[in-house]
Amino acid sequence: MTAWNWRLLSAVGAPLLMWLIALVVAWVAIDRLVLRPTVTLQRVAAAFAAGRHDVRVPDDDDSPKEISELGRTVNMMADNLVARESELEQAVDDQRGLLKELHHRVKNNLQVIASLLNLQVRNAAHERERRALSTTRDRVYALARIHEQLYRGHKIQWVPLDQLLPDIAGYLKRSRPQLSSSLSVHCDIDSLNANTRRVVPIALLVTEVVSSALDQEVEDDGPRNLLIALKRSGESGATLTVRSDSRFGALGPDCSGLSFALMKGFVRQLGGRSHLHTDEGYRLTVHIPSLD
């Protein structure tokens, strides 16, 4: 290689080599001082958004001042969010506790009223008076059971109907000892929850229907069966069926008065449709469009 070629190579290669070295140094500096801290910030933010509230941006003395300040700001924001969330959770727990205590007190008061009504039932002189007091007692008991479920349950706005309705049906049978030996009550309830706006008319409707079925005249002294079924219907609805066998005969006289009017009112409050059949026993079907 001639001297001229060496001079040409030196004139071109030396600046090119220096440019490449400068490019590598700049890339290393950008990667260490900008890209890596930025990726760390992004990972911390993503982890925090995913629910890992214990993650924080680590201190890095080698990072630029601006990025270090940004990391400390992110940590401060995370601490404030965690503290605020803790305060909100505590407030929700306090409100939940107060609401449960309210349901507990209401349940106790309703049970006291039901007990007083039961004493009056025992001391009633006439059958008509006894029946009127007992039906009122049954309604109060149903309301008490609703508040007990709200008190004991984990969801403050939802009541499990597969626990509530068998409880009410069992009580209605026990409160009529003259039927205990000849009556069988069967419950076929799907695992459904009702909102507090729906559960009251549902519980009172079942109370009225079952009470009326139990209190009506009986054609003979043979064994009798009563079925209470609640099945899921559609996305959020249900179908309630109360059916007795032919031994129950026709509806009692009270069902054409207050009790029957209450049934229609509860169905209307639920926005449902009802079908009552009394030609062969007693069968009431109520289509409830929504339990929400």
C-alpha cells in the first residue's frame, strides 16, 4: 500500500472510528441513564395497576436528577393511593358493620313483636280472631328472617332464597301443630339470590300463599303434601310454584279477601304474572322477571 493510500485511509478511517466510538458511548449512556430507568418506571406502574401495591421504584443514584425525581413522585403517589384505599376500605367496613347491626336490631324487634302476637294467638277467644293474629304473626316472622339473612350474610344487598324460603315454610308448618302429623312440606329451591328490593315481596308472597294453603278446609284426614319450588328462569328471573295435592280442596274463604289482595299486590310489585288453579287442589305459579 502506497503512502498516499495510507494517508487517505487515515484521513477517512480515523474520523469514522471516532464517530463509531462516540455512537457506542452515547448508546450506552442513553441505555443506562434513560432507557433502563424508564423501563423500571413502566414495570412498576404496570405492577401497581395489576394490584401489587407493595412495589416501588428503587432509588438509583446513577440516574439523572429528573428521572430520580419522577421515581420519587411515583412512589409518593403510590403511597397516597394505598393510604386512601385503606381509608376507604375501613369506611366500607364501618358502614357494613353499622348496617349489619341495624339489621340485627330490626330482626330482634320483629321477633319480639312476633312473640307478642303469638301470645295473643294463644289467648284468642274466637277462631276468626286467632287466624287474623296468626297470619299477622307469620308476616312479621318472614320480615324478621329477611333481616336475619342480611345480618348473617356476606352480601349486604342480597339474600339467598334457598335458605330463606325453606326457613319460612318450616316455621309456617311448626306454627300449626295440628297439621304436623299429616302434612309434608317439600322445598325445591334453586341457588338464587334476591336483591333487597325483591326479597321482601317474594318472602311475603310465599308466606301468604303457604299460609292460605295450610289454613284452608281439608276434604279428608289423609296425608297431605305441599310443594314450594323456585326455579331459575331466563338470565335473572325465576318461576315460583306453590302446589298442594287434591286433598287440600278449594281455597279458604279468607283468600278472596285481604290475603288474596296481598298476593296480587306482591305479584304486581315484582312486575310478574301469576296463574292460580284450584280445580285439582291448589297451584299458584308466579313468573318473576328479575331478582335484581
